[in-house]
Amino acid sequence: MKNFTTVLKVAPAFLLASTIMHAQTTDSVTKEKKIEEVVLIGYGKQKKSDLTGSITSVTAKDFNGGATSAGQLIQGKTPGVQVTNNSGAPGSGTKIRIRGASSLSGENSPLIVIDGVPQDFVGVNGVSDPLALINPNDIETFDILKDASATAIYGNRASNGVILITTKKGSSGRFKVNFSTVTSLSTKMGNVDVLNAEEFRNFVNTYAPDSYKQRLGNSNTNWQDVIYQTAWGTDNNVAFTGGIKGLPYRLSLGYNEQNGIVKTNSFRRTSVGLNLNPKFFDNHLSVNVNAKGTFTDNRFVDGGVIKAATYFDPTQSVYDNTNIVPGNGGYYEWFVTEDKNGVLTNKLNGNANANPLSMLNAVRDVSSVTRGLGNIQLDYKFHFLPDLRFNVNAGYDYTKSEGHKFKDGRYKSGFDDKGSSNFYSMEKKNKLLETYLNYVKNISAINTGVDITAGYAYQDFRISIPGAITYRGNGNNVTDLDFASQNTLISFYGRAIFTIDNKYILSGSIRKDGSSRFFNGTRDNVWGVFPGVSVAWKLNEENFIKNVSAISTLKLRAGWGKTGQQELPALGINGNKPNNYPAFAAYNPSYPGAGYQFGNEFYYMFRPANYNPNLTWETTTTKNLGLDFGFSKNRITGSIDVFRKDTKDLLVYADEPAGGLSNASWQNIGDMKNEGIEGSITVIPVKTEKTTWEVSFNATHYKPIITKLKDRADESFNMEVGGIEGAAGNRIQAHAVGYAPNSFWVYQQVYDANGKPVDGAYVDRNGDGAITTKDMYYYKSTTPDAILGFSTKVSHKNWDFALSARAVLGNYVYNNAASNSSLQSASTNEYLQNVFSTAPQYKFAVPQYKSDIYVENASFLRLDNINIGYNFGEIFSKGSNLKVYGMAQNVFVITKYSGVDPEVFGGIDNGYYQMPRIYSLGFNFQF
């Protein structure tokens, strides 16, 4: 069985923009010019060597190749950051976690700030990941703020870290054109391990009653091969840079088209970007204008098609030439015979999975999304006091989506409605205005540098969702109610940095945030204060180390800070409708379909909304201790950080006591701690005029534990989460005190003397002689023991080679495809259903959904990317350049997990759209 062996799946062949700048300084002793990195840390800049917080920068030269979403650029590149793909569907994007989760039900994604405009956390209808709307080719740097001493300046939304994304800027000088094109082919990694036609016939003939054996067909159909394809893609980008009479500019155009490995699935993105960054009044006024537009078209696939291809009977053909059920488009489908007044009629079986190919052709689910993101930053250095600067930043982020989901009445998925057509749209507006004063002065008399900042920020988020309209062929049309909502943030902040004798650095910040989300009719809980403080000691500047030639950098850092959480995700059928008034008494309209009919009109009722007037901030306090080092003239560099995060007043959507207005509301009910360690090291073993070799490695370990969960006397109290397929209402995970979030809550399977599982037998863990829920236990979790990243790059003359890999160790996944399989699958509901390969081995008569046998070790090593290229140099004229390169992505995965892909966000594998393996050929031409 796969879960007991190692499987090798291998291929056949950023409130302110943050950037890395290079400043030339002259050493007073050596008189040699050297390059020192300067990092913008939000409302100012600081030398990288003077940083006191845990901040990591990833620049374009270190990005992963072939990325179609921003998150993929930094996958595996920095410690403490885990980037997981949402799915293998094109445009699906990624989930990003920094040092694990800080919340149970609140938002766990980091705050993303793009060119000075903080993004909200509300999704967009018709878009899997808002970051997928940004062209990765336009991104210059990622600056990742991980500890609270660094993130506290961002206050109420920084509990999960902050990622500062800076896009490419214009440059003065001669006119340049850079054109790149990449063509790719995507293939599937493999198939879910279900029975083939011959194995399924043997399974049915062995375990099914005779009446079901007669349902077997004569075909040999691999339904997974039926829905998958080899998919073509292309990514084309052109950028124009230069300067016109002192006006540096950059204009970029991009077009990305990617077809999914599941048939009919596609993603297309057209992007345009413009940056202007002139200076006026003898460089006292700097202007930075950013404007970006993206236009995307998606065609999605039915979410159940992969599951259907897993379970559909492999002995049946794709098409049914007998036309048993007229009007279904000629596809083979499972049917039942009804007796209507003595007339026998064949009808599609509503319990059975639909023909997978008919599901793809039955539904046309498309969306178009337009996004405009822009801002203008003015930075004025006072003429009478050059050490004082005034900065104003105004930004606007607009998104509009429109979608149409059409179900053809000929096919099973739209058969009962005689076809349907659903139209939906959504509009988001994000306005930003922020100003600050920054005073930077080097007081030579006391050899101390002072950097003081004070500012104000206003941000307004609005969302509008017109009522979706569904037209049905049977006349039962439905129109949802319109939805509109607003959320406003007002902030005051300040920071002071003191650098003493170029050895000791002290930084302190404070931010006061006001959020409309916590307005309850009063202002009791509206405001929150978030401080942070950190120190650093540059040991390499001390005399007892300064003359040690082997030591280039040695710096100790320590930090403490408090950050907040106010993001509440949309729940259930609300889709992307945010809950902006959880503490305020209001009324909500009834859900679609719950109205009253008078004549031909439907009337919706209003009911009291669930609210909690005592709701307040979820706060996270972080302590961080770090060491930065560099040896041998920084040929060896790295860092080590240990941290502890304590989250209090966890925001959880939890049950209300009986007799309330509703059965659940948002509450502050728990605490959680998270301790960890992370480190990275980069080594340059070879550095000559013609050859450079660089190797990087990073590792992260953290352990989140729930320390309080509601004021309950019952020590066994938990909150069940993690719904699974095939068992309505069943949940396989739980939050409980003393355990990691999302721990698997299961029964302990009993095995016989031969190591075979005993059907329906579980360990009586409490010894009371009966198997009840009191015998369930917390077995493993989705939290890994270690996250590792490795990359290397080599350049020799005109050749270059790069490789990046990741490993995740000690994470567990629940294999829902396997738990859905049992002997019952051969004889149920008048149809046959294929099973996972373990079903004939386990011989469970009925599914044992809550057995720990299905919780599998999903540790893996994945080779993410291999890239080899050749630079032809000048080919047509001076300054021109041509580079050709080839890439392979998702090259192989080594794992013991029995499913197709062990990297499943959330830890429940139930029809996951697998990551494709991609082969690419690219050309980059510059002149």
C-alpha cells in the first residue's frame, strides 16, 4: 500500500513601499567605495545593517522562475514564511502564512501592501486570489516583516506579519525595451489511486449482490484521463524605460494565458503598468506615481468534477448509445426507473456522481475582473530645514467583477432545473490618504543618529454586490437581495530610532487605530493601541571583535511588540460579503429562498442580526531574539531568530446560549501561544571573474498551542471544524485546549495480529467498556514540525543555472478520498461507485470516516524549479541582449502520502485540483 512505502513522483525529463536601494558610501580608512543596502521600513528608511526587527528581503534576482502569481515568487525563499498553492487551477494563487497562524477564526494571512496601498482581506467574486491580479513580472522586491517590533507600526492588521511589495520603477537614462516571452506545457502529476476496470469488476463480483453485478459495463475507462489534458500556456511581457527631460518612466504591458490541466479550465490576464518618479526644486520634491490595471478572464470547472472522475464506474463508457435517458446529451449516466401510474420512466439518479465529461461540458462558469490600483506619493524636503521631510500618499484601489454561470438543461447538473443561467457582479473600492513628518539628524557631538516619524492614515473600504439573478428553464427564477457594506480605519502613529556610536540601535513605535468594525453604539471598543520596541547591538563594531578579519557582521537583536486583528472572514452562504458590523445591533434580510410568496411575488423578511456588543480586538504580543552574522567578507551570511507569540481574546464564531437572537455570533473566547525558531544561511563557495556559485538554506519550526477556549468547566470541551465529503455534518478536526489548532479528532483504530485494521473496532481509551465520543482523541495536526527551503544558483561565463526545493516535515493530511471508500460502495443507491485502492484491503463494510487510519503523514520533499539559461550577449547593436532559457516546475515530489499531492492547504484532501508539472521555454530580449 502506498501509505507504507516511499513514493517518488518524478518528471519524465508591502503603509509605504519598501524596496532595496543601493547607496554608495566611502570608507574613511580604506577610501574604497562599497555598496550598502538600505531598506525602507515604512515611513522611512534604514540601513539593513541597522535593522532591529526581524525583516527579510527577497529581490528579483532571487525570485522563483515561471511564477504566474505573486506568492509563487517567494515560495521556499525565506525562513518563517510558508507559501501554499490554493490549487493547481490557473490563477488560483497562494495562501501565505508567516510563522504559522495567530487566530482560530479570524484572518491568518499577512497584510499585503502594494506600492503604498494596503490591501483588504475580502475576496472578489470570480477571483480565486486577488494577488493573482498582479503581474509578477512587474514586481521588484518583497520585504517581509515578521516580528511585532517591526509590524507594530502597522497596528490592527499586522498580527500575521506584513509583506511589502514594491513594483519596478522608472529610471533616467537612455531608452530601453525589454521583451520576454515564455511558452509552457502543463501535465498532471498522477492519478488518485482508485481501482482500474478489471480490479473494479473483481471487487464488485466479490462483494456485491447479484443484482448489482449486472450493472457492470464492458468498457475500460480511466475517468481521470478523460478529464485531464496537456495544457498550453504563454506569458508575454514588454517594458519601456527611460527618461524624458528629467522625467524617469516605466511603462509595462503583459499578457498571460494558461489553460488548466482539467479540460475547459482557463485563465487569461492582460496587464498594464505605469510609473513616473520625477524630482523638482533641486531634488527637494520627489514625486512617485504608480498606476496599474489588470483585466482577467476566468473559466472555472465544476468543483465536483475531480471527485466524480475518482469515483465513476470505470467499466462504463463515456457515451451511451442506447439513449436510456432521452435529452441528457448522449452521455452515460446512472438512472433509476420510476412507476408513474403504471408507466415506467427512466430518470437520472440524483444520488450518483454525474458523468465527469458531461459535468465539464454542462457548465460554462466564466468571470471577467477589472482592477485599477494606483497612488501618488509626494515627498518634500524642506528648504529651510533639509533634515525634515513631509510625505503625503493618496491611493485608490478599484475592482469590478462580473460573472455568468450557465448550466445546460441537457446534462445532469442542470437537468432538474431544465437548465439555468446565473448572473452576478461585485464592486470594491479602497481609498487611502496618509501623511507623515520625518526628521533625520546625525548629531555628531554625541555620535548619535536620530530618526523620528509621526503621521496619520485614513482608509475606507466599500463593497457593493447587486443581487445575483438566476433564470431557470422550469420557471423557478431566483433574485438575491442587493448587498453593500463599508469599513473605515483611522490611525495615528509614531516611531523613533536612535543609533548610538554606530553600535547600539534603539527603535520604538506606537500606533493608535480606530476601526468601525467594533462600533457598538458607543466608542468603547473602537480604539486600540499597538506599541513596539526593539534594540540591536552591532558586535562587529566593538574593538574586541572589530579586528577579527573572519567576522564581517555580528549583530544581536531583541524585540517586543503588540499587534491587532480585526478581520472577520465571510461565513457560509455569504460568500465574499464581509461582516463589517459584528458588534452593532442591526437587521439582516432573510436568505434567498426563505421569502414568502404572495401571488406571483416573493417578499423577504428581516430578522435581528447576530451581534456581540462586547466584541473587541484580538491582540498578539510577540517577543523576538535574533542574531545576524556574516563571515569571510560576507561570503557566508545568515540569521537565527527565536520567537514567542501570545494571542489573547481570540475572535471565534461560536455558539450562543439558548434564548438568544441567534444560535451563534462572533466572540472573544480564547488564547493561544506559538513558540518557534527559524534560521537561514547563504554561502558563496565560488566567486571569480567568470564563475559564481551561491547556495541558500532556510529552516523554520514553530508549535502553536491553544491555552484557553471559552470559560467552560468541562475540560473535554472543543470546537469541531474541518468538514469532510461523504458524511453530512461530520467534521474531522477540532480546536481544544492543550493542542494545536485544527488537530485531527478521531478514534484509534484497532488492528489484528497480522496488522490488518478490524472493521468498526476502536480502542476503548477511557476503559468504560463502550465506544463513545469520549474515546476519541487528538491525533496529529496540520502544523508541520519543520519547513525547509533550499536554493542554489550558478553562473559561468554566459551560462546560468538555478534550482529551488522545499521540504515540509511532520504535517498530516486526512485522505477523504480513501475514507469515502468501503465495501458498501459496490452496492448502494442503485449505482456502482469506484473505490480507493485500500478498500479491498481494509474490508470496511461501511465508511469509517473517523478512524485515524486515514490521517496520513504527508511530509514531502518537492523540487519546485530547475532553470538553465544561456546569454548570447550583444546580438544586433550595443546594449542589446538575448537570453534563452528552459524551465521545469514541480519536477518531483518524494512522499509517503498515498494521495496525488501531499501539499493540501487545510489538511483535508477531498478532490484537490493537483498542481501541474510545467515545462517552459523562454526568451528575453533587451535593446
